[in-house]
Amino acid sequence: MKIARLNSGPELFYSLQGEGASVGEPALFLRLAGCNLACCWCDTKYSWGRGVDLSVADVAHLILSQPQCPRLIITGGEPLMQQQQLAELLALLPAQLPVEFETNGTLAPCEALLARVTQWNVSPKLAHAGQVGSLREDVLAVFAALPHAWFKFVVEAESDVAELLALDLPQHRIILMPRSESREELREARARLAPICVKYALRLGDRLHLELWDKKKGI
């Protein structure tokens, strides 16, 4: 498996979920390397590289050796580029362990992952991400049919709302997040986004990790 490199080793850390439906939940994070997109505002561009190569068994051992793992969050990069290895990994972990996946919604998950993953956090990229053709409505329909899939959209302005509503996703599972790369930007953008969420009856999502730790990685 290709795991993102943080400092001198694979990126595996225990913290609080910063975004989405389970924001604030304690969890162990595993960040995979590689992505099939290159969003202009991505805050984990370092994960696009080759990363650290580990066997599935070694990754499972790393996870199982952690002192705490109440929830596992697999993020990236784009984790679904490594579906077969991830299915093998999850088969080595306790069946009762809640598992969340972060994905950009361009790749449909295999049956093994559909049967195992507790929560999908799907983050389709709107036009301001600079990724033409990345909104795969056929793939998003697969996730929309799952009751445990949530859709997080980074929003810059009210004009973005029409684009995301045109995708015809379950509105009660849409979360709007302010585009921001620092604590200061977050506070300003959140204040602008709040009245938009009120106007369109959409959920406002926070970026708790920015509020708590600003730009610090691995936490």
C-alpha cells in the first residue's frame, strides 16, 4: 500500500474528526498517498507523491498496535485508488471497528468496501477546484443510494449552490464547508457561508482542525 509520508514516516495519527457528519469524534486517521485530481486549493498536496510503501499486513499491524482506535478514518489523497488493498486491510481489522472513508466521488467503491464501510464522506469538487469533468454523476448516484453517505462541498460563494443542487443529491445529507486554508480564513469564510446555509436550508459544516490547530499537520 502507498501511505502518505508525514515527516519521516507513514501518516497515521490519533485526533478528532474535523469535518463532516461525525465532526468532533475521536478517531485514528490513516492517510493514503496518491490522488486522481489536483484541486488548486487542496490542503494535503504533499499526499499526492509516492509516499511510503508498506504491505497490507504491516499497515494492519500499525493500526492494531495503536493505544486507541475507537474509529478509523481512511483519507488521502484518494483512497479508492487502492481499493483491493483496502478491502484486504479491513478484513484484518476487528469487524466491529467503525470505518469512515473520505473520497472525492470520482470512483465507485467495490462490493467488499460497500459491505464493510460504516460511513462515506464524499467530497465532490465544484468548478472553483479547477478540475473539469470531475463531477461524476453516475458515481455520485451510487453513493446517494447509500443511507450512510454524506456529501461535503467546499463553497466559495452563493453561486456555487446552484451547481451542487443540480446534482440532485439527498439534501438532508449535504454539508457546506467554507473554503479556507487557515484559522483566520475559516472564521471569515464561515461568517459569509452561514446566511447562505440558512437561505437554502443546508447544513453548515465546520473545519474543526483548522479552528483548533490552524495549519498544523498530523493532528
